Amino acid sequence: MNHAVIFPGQGSQRRGMGRDLFDRCKEIVSQADRILGYSIKELCLKDPDKQLNLTRFTQPAVFTVNAMAYEAVREEGAGSPLFFAGHSLGEYNALAAANAIEFSTGLELVKKRGELMAAAENGGMAAVINMAPGRIQDCLEENGLDKIEVANFNTPSQTVVSGDRAQIEAAKPMFEAVDKTRYLILPVSGAFHASPMAEAALEFRTFMEQFEFRPPEIPVVSNVLARPYPGDDIKELLCRQMTSPVLWMDSVRYMKAEGAEEFREVGPGKVLTKMLKPILDAPGQTRSQDHALHSA
């Protein structure tokens, strides 16, 4: 069956993740310990210093566990997918799986990315549940919330907003005044996938210059475009990903329209798998599709 492999990002982490993979993927673990300077196995399985949910540790941990999980899938003889894709951080695993970058390069990038994102201050994010994406933008404009942007188009009924911490907190009663809408402030310190990350994105772009990228051997669907990466634009799109919305809903719809009959989530948990049904049960033009076309 034609399938797509999808990798989760930050938010999928949990203590004990990868338990059955560390002894199986010793080369990956060895590289991770060397690059990170600490035991990735201890962090993931025991988390003795309560660091697993801190961005600078979460991102390398999830990237490594995703990579080990995909190595196990390959060893078990799974056929080649039509597409790879990953949600935010997971996009780095998609690029590594498609041989656009080495595992070691991906981990170096993710380590730096996590450090830069963790250093961001005075930002916040919130999940808006049961409100259409287009209505969210209208609500922001109507209430003068000019320092909040849409950050993740996850499903037709789940969208994440990002921006100034004070406005993120002030917006809660405004959104929840709308019938059936829920507004959940997320435990992050930065305004990820929004314009406040611009300075970090520039620093990250400079950091990326030391690494070699290759055209993906299998199409990787970009969070920024909801379309496959052009072979020669990977660094630019990874830089833009830090300040642009994650067009996840349209990425899934694109892969389905192009022949993916099944989606196989590879990594800890089933965060992305749970999003599939609401995405695929409600196809159609969305605000995020408009954004993707205008960004292309």
C-alpha cells in the first residue's frame, strides 16, 4: 500500500520514550551522546533532572527517538514511502530519512535550534479548539490582538496561535466567549513559528552554512509550503519554518491527494495519528492553503 511516513515534533515527548530502541540502535545513541555531551538514554528513560520538557533538551531527545524508531522500521523491511513529512521539529527527521542530511547533521541543527528557541523570552502559544482557522484571524483583528499570529494549522478544529505572552494570556476570555471554543495556553516560553523568532532564525541560518545538504531522495513535504521541498532550497525553508505557520493540515491533504493511502507515524506516541481523521474527513479549501500558495 502506498504510504507516507510522518514524524512528530515537540509535545510528543514523554519519560520512557524509546525504551525498546536504545540497545538496538547503539550507533545512533553513541553519536547523540557525543554531540550532546550527555546521556540521551538517561534523559529519555529517567529524566533525573526534570529536563525532558525543556525545549533545549526536548528537541534533541525527540529527534533522536524518532531517528531510532525509523531505523527499527527500516530493519523490519518496511517499503519505501511516497512521502516523508514531519511536524515542526519532526521535519528534520523527514529530511534525514530522505538522505538530505546525515543523522549527525540533523542532531547538530536540532541542538542549536532548541537552544535558540529556548532563549526566546516574553512569548507564548495557545491551542484554539473548535474554531475555524479563518475565524481565528478575524477574532484577533476584532480584538486588537496585533501581537498574536497563527502558528500551526493542525486540523480544521485545532489551531495554535503564537506571540506576545501578555496578549496570549489576555486573549483567553475573548476566545472562550465564543460558543464551544476552548483556549489552552501551552507550556512554552517562546513565540514559535511566528515573527518574534526572526532574530533566532537569522542566527540559525548562519549556523546552517557549515553543513552539507543534498536533494531528498524521496519527496519531503515542507511545513512552510505544504508541498515537497525543492532540492536546492532546504536551508532557506528551514530558516523560514521558524517564523512561518506549520501548514500541517494541508500537508496531509496534499500527500493524500498525491496517492498516499496510509500514514505511518514513526516516533513516540500517536499525536499526529490522532489528527488524521479530522483532517481527512473535512477536505476543502482552508486559510492555510491560501497561505501556502502565497508563500510558494
